[in-house]
Amino acid sequence: MKVWCATGNPGKLREFRLAGSVLGIEIEPLPDLKSIEAPEETGATFEENACLKAAYYSRFAPGILFADDSGLEVDALGGEPGVLSARYAGGAGDDANNELVLERLGDNPHRTARFVCVIAVAEAGVVKATFRGTVEGEILHEIRGGGGFGYDPMFYYPPFGCSFGEVDGERKFAVSHRGEALRKMLGWLG
Ligand code: IMP
């Protein structure tokens, strides 16, 4: 089976394609995604943004397409960066986003956080279903490890005893928010 994926984020795409090869499904990036004007992510929730992206990009896909919206929720920051995760530091990139979270959290001992991923599946402009995955962890006092992407190097995952920046993609995907959402989607697709 082949499904199309609408993401311009190379970190996400790498994880989806790796998982697809392990789980036996062909996940193809939507061709020419870069030449399609991106929709504005105006949703207040991960669900709303995933749905608007999937509905929009599915009009350009020859079959079933999925899009995800994901991010980090830090409890002591009232759930921030949340849906603003990609542009928390105003679009200045992953390093600046990480620094801003660390700065805002300071020495606060309450460092619980979670990654959330919502995948929306759509066909010809119509959303068919959504799937949510989460993974619980803690924000380190400094970044650790050079793997993964986004907030991975400062996200400590207690069962592994290290950050997501210190594990390979396959190990992360086995427990991650994105892995959980994708496995739910694959179960639904049959
Ligand atoms: P989106 O493209 O609007 O869904 O934004 C997702 C953003 O959330 C990314 O750019 C990262 O900053 C963050 N994020 C989502 N998933 C992960 C992950 O698995 N690891 C690290 N950061 C993530």
C-alpha cells in the first residue's frame, strides 16, 4: 500500500519513511510540495492544524494523503510552545526554539513535558480520520545529543535514561508520539 505524506520537515519525513519501511507501507512525500503554497496554520489545536493541512494538500495527491501537526507541551509553561512549536522563537529555527524554552523554564524544578502528534488522513479534500499520539518526558537543563530534530536534544525520556537526541531514529519511533499516531493510522487503513 502507498500513502502520500505532506510534510516539508526533513526530520519528520525521515521518521515516517523509516517507520514505513519497518511496518511495510510505502510512504511517499507529496511531489512538488515546495511549489505548492503552504496553507496558514491558523488552528488553535494540533487536530485543527493537522486537518487543515491534510484537507488542503490531499487535493494535490493522487490517492490517500496524511499530514501531521505536532509539538512540545511544557507543563510549567502552561502547555507552550504547543501549536507554536515550529515558530516559538519567531521562525529563527530549532536552536533558537530550544534556547527560548530553556530560558523561560530557567531553574524551575517542574520540568514535565510531552510531545504530541496528530495525524489527519484525507482524500480529495475531505478528512477521513485523525489519530493522536503522545510521549511523556522531562526538559533537561541543557541540550544533550546531536541526533533527531527540533526539541529532541533537550527532551529526556526516563525509560531510556537519555534524551531523544541521543537515540537512533528507530528506537525513538518505537516509543514516540509520531510512532504511536502512525501505528494507529496503519491499523485504521488495514
Ligand atoms: P509542525 O510542522 O507545525 O507540526 O511543527 C512541528 C514542530 O514541533 C517541529 O518543528 C519541532 O519543533 C517540534 N516537534 C514535533 N515533533 C518533534 C519531535 O519528534 N522531536 C522534536 N521536536 C518535535
